Amino acid sequence: MPVNYDKHLDDALASLHEEGRYRVFTDLARRAGQFPRAIDYSTTPHREITVWCSNDYLGIGQNPEVMEAMKTAIDEMGTGAGGTRNISGTHHMIVELENELCDLHQKPAALVFTSGYISNEATISTLAKLLPNCLILSDELNHASMIEGVRQSGCSKLIWRHNDMAHLESLLADADPERPKLIVFESVYSMDGDIAPIEQICDLAEKYGALTYLDEVHAVGMYGARGGGIAERDNLMHRIDVIEGTLAKAFGVMGGYITGNRNLVDAIRSFAPGFIFTTSLPPAIAAGAIKSVQLVKQSNFGQDLRLRHQERAETLKDKLAKAGLPVLRTQTHIVPLMVGDPLLCKAASDRLLNEHNIYIQPINYPTVPRGAERLRITPTPLHDDDMIDALVAAVSEVWAYLDISRELPGVISAPAAQ
């Protein structure tokens, strides 16, 4: 009897549908100069909608200077990079981008990857392999890319309770003082919007002789005097061994990167398969990222955007709370609106789009724990008061129509599958 491969695949997909976890991608076209407006191509006729869940946190992906830098790079250097960094892919724009990132984080060296996922997976796995008998200590709510890096390293791991310093110290204290140790954690956790106690983690790392690896993907561009992230805001960049970030969120383009000491970055460059065997970012992407980083560093541009962004996020949280909706009052720009049920979460997202022309993608397991399903709202400096009021009114109608609880669910955070 031959294997029925289609049945296995169909059964797997059917289980996602039954659980309400099947992912539907909405066919959108952003409109440069009109963000957060976009055109929804999934309907006939097409319609204009408002995007409330973009990771282009500052709306800089439509900045005229960034777009012009990308166009100029195409005119001067063409489209593709020409290969991996080893094979003709180290073009001048990517070298200049790495210089800008060194300056942003005040580190001697930087290395650019094709995505934030790859930069985490490749760096964590490679760095740990290069340290004999390395012990990795990972926050339980770390991103999937970090978890995969830990797995790929093949090293021993210990998972510490989220932001629990007493637990982290107990694990460090029990470890052999002579054993290499790597603490991996994030600054802003993107689902609950909370912040790691970076200074305390650095204190423990120094006390017990560990390296620190900080993922700042949801913070770069957003915090600090020049957009260097939470570590810059708290004057802690010099105490972190590896700062990892992305160019695809607040910088509005694409790519990931690490910064750190020269020998550490050189080791990743020389040994990480995820870097060595991947075609590098094209000149146009690198050029756009350079211009974006330069703009975000400027006090008269980037800082103004950051202040406006924080004000927009706080205004939205206030209005959702006053409307009696289950919003998490986070410390950051992340605005989680809790649902607590996968089917209701998808239904709420669908109704917001179909009845109110508002796009917010549902967040279900495994991105968040079961019972902590939510709509993750990310206001930008370009969402005005009318848009905020329309969103709150629409969400209130959807909650009433679907009879969704206005109480915060008991489960907010739970350990990731590490």
C-alpha cells in the first residue's frame, strides 16, 4: 500500500483549521506617502484599509529620503548583490551599513545578515559551538530564532523564568565557575511589551563570568537618544557583549545584524554557515538602511519621531482602557488587546477588516501560549486622533458583536517551547 502523502498533509492543515490557528495572509499594497493606509487586494472591488499591526514602527519605510537612496543605489549598482559575501557580494553599501551600525551601538565591529531570524540563529549557534562546553542560559520567552540558535548549537542549556533574576542567579551559581556561559535575552518582548532588567543581568554576568547576548530587534530605532535601543537608553551598551538588531522594523527596510568586539564578530563571519552560504543584501536595501539609520540617529528627526510614537501608544492605551477593553498596559509601544480564544481572535480580526476596514492580524499559539490569544496593535507616529477614535469604536463594536470577554485572561505569559 503506497504512502498517502497528501492525506498526511491535509490532516495536518485540517488540525490547524479546527484549532483556529490556520494563518490567512491578507493581500495588501502599502501606499507610499499615505501610510498607514493600504489597499486590500483580497476583495473585489479593492478597498482602502488602515493598518494597525505593522512592524514599520516609525513609518520610515515610506520616507522620501530612504526611498531615494534605494533608487539611486539601483541606478548606480543594479539590483542584486552578486553573491555571498565571500563571492563578490561584499559591495560598498553593505560595508558602509556595517560602519553605521558600529556607530549606532558604539561597538568596534558589526555584521549584517539577510534577516533578524538568521542573525540570531547563526550567531547564537556558532558562538556557543566555539566556546568549549558552553552553557547557554536562555530566558523562557525568547524569540523562536533565539531558541533555534540554542538548539542548533548542540550545547547544554538552562531556561530561566522570564525576567526572574533570582532564578537566573541560582542557575549561574550552580554552574562550574570555569565553564563558558552565554546569557541570551531580549530587551523588549514583543508580545507582552515588557522590558528585561538589563543592568541586573549584566551584574550577574560579570559576577559569574558569562557573556551577554541581547536581542534589541523591537527596540532599535525606538529608544535611546539616537535609537540604539533600551541598552542605549539605560547607558548599558558598553556592558553587553553582543547586541543584535533588525533593519526590518523601526528602520523600515530589511535585514538583521550583530555588533560586538572585532574578534567575536570575525569569528561569526568566519564560521557561521547561515552567514557564509547566504547571498548578501542587495545594494539598494543596504543603501536604504544606511539612510534610515542616519535619520533615526538625528535628534531633530529620529528623537521627534520617537517622542510622537510613545505619545500615540499611550493615547491608544488610555482610550482602549476607558472603553473597558482588555488592553495590557505595557511599558513600551506594544499594545496587546487580549482575547484568550483562538477562534474568537480570528473572528475579531476578520470582522475588523470586513466591517470596519481595519487590519490587525490575530496572534495565536505557538506565537503566544494557548489562552493568551490577542490582537497585537502597533500604533505609529502617523496614526492620527481620528484613526485612534475609529479603532476604539470599531473594537468596541466587535467585542459586543462577538460577546468577547472584557476581562484580562488568567494566562498572559507562559514558557516558550525550548
